[in-house]
Amino acid sequence: MLGTSYQAHVFSDHYGDGSDLGLDLTYVTESEPLGTGGGIRNVYDELTADTVLVFNGDVLGGTDIRDVLSTHESSGAEVTLHLVRVGDPRAFGCVPTDADGRVTAFLEKTQDPPTNQINAGTYVFDRKVIGEIPAGRPVSVEREVFPSLLAQGRHIQAHVDDAYWRDMGTPEDFVRGSADLVRGIAPSPAVQKPCGESLALDGADVARDAVLIGGTVVGRGARVGAGARLDGAVVFDGATVEAGAVVERSIVGFGATVGAHALVRDTVIGDGAQVGARCELLRGARVWPGVQIPENGIRFSTDV
């Protein structure tokens, strides 16, 4: 079951009925955004099993889902959450638990968090609990559903581990997550063998003296010119990085072009966009799809 909203057709066009992945996919689309809880409630009528596993779609994780399900079954909880331990939990809301692993609270971001456990965005629900979520309006599981269940004395269990986890909600995190997959830091069957510092997909044309490091991915039919240097880059299918260009920690969209000797760092270049030769794009720049920037058309620094 895939809950969708904005540009829902992108998912259905790509995944179809899911058979290529060994899945039987059904799509349920929100006419307006319903939040993390409302989106779950929106698929309730399509659910048939008594135990429901829920994933947030913008998370890259390495936990074994079988272990989360086992925790749910053995604990007798109505809801089980996957929590991960992070080095600095101040950027996240945290989730304290008692000695038995039961969740005791959901806390907003604070400079002095009482635990380093955060919500990893994977849940196991008893189906009846999903039916209790208010229908037809935006609902947050973190701010409304889970705190309400705790206030009622209901059993929410935690499955806590140190598995790989990354929120992929920003372009920067998408680039880091992609690099982690290539370098084997994030385990995934999508990358079935060690790739070292880069992965060039079938049909990619990479010049022999081009440098690809930092977990760079070059898509099908993409081209990387002589002397180009790509460090932690994601170059989508059909894109071109011309000779001598430098692309670092950036996304180059489908069919986009980075001109010769351009410098692109911490930037997103949209599908079909063209960045001219010797341009310089830095520090979170965004180039919209189809935009054309001429040679020397933009620089983020000055020559001294």
C-alpha cells in the first residue's frame, strides 16, 4: 500500500503494480496533505491484515524489519516504534523509554534532550488503532496520535537499535544517502556488490581520466568528459558533465548539462537545465528544470 499526494503519478508510472519488485502495490492518493497520521488513516479501508507495518517514504534505513515485527509481537503492544540512537539528538524530537522498553513520552526538539533515541519513522500498528485516528483532516502521529495513546495508558513499545539511518528530506541528505549506498555504509540489496568510490550504471560514458570519488553515481546514458572531477555527485540518466568541470555534493538532473570547466558545489540542477562553461554555482544554489545559463553567466566568487 503506497500513500501518495503531490505528483502521485511519478510513483505509479515508475513502480506500476510493483510486480518487478515482487510486490503487489495499491495506491491511495490524498487529495490534500493529511500529515503523518492522516496519511495512515487514509489507507485504513484498504487494509486487510490485523498487523500493519508503516514506513516513512523519505528515510534510508538499515534495520532488520523482522526484528521490529518480532518486538511488536512479543511485547503485546498496540503500537511499536523503531527508534535509533544518534550522536546529537538536539536536531530531532526524542523518545524516552522505561526499563522495559515502553515509550513514556514524545518530546519536541530541545537543547538538553534526556535521551539520544529518536523516531526513525517505521511503525507497527494494530489495525484497530489506525481506525481510531481522526479521518478527513491533517493529523500528526508525533504530536497527536502517539501522545494521545500514552495519555490513555495504551501500550507503545520501542524497538531500539544503532542501525544506519538517514532522513532523506533535503537534497543534501539525498546526496549523502546516495553516497553511503555506493560506498557500502548504508546496506541495501539495491547495490549488490562493493562499488568503492563510485558507481557508473550501464550505458554511462565516463572519460578515462575523469575522477569519480566520494560515492558518486553516474546514471544510464550519462556522459562525463575528460578531466572532469565528481566528488559525492548524483548524475542522473542522460545528463552531461563536460570536460574539466568539477561537481561536488550536488545533483545533476535527468538530461541536464554542466559545461566545461564549470564549478558546481552543494547545488541542485534540475532536469534538462544547462549550466554554461566556466559558471560557478555554490552553497545551496538551485537551477530550475529547463533553465539555461550561458557561458560565464554566473559566479559565486570573485577573481583576486
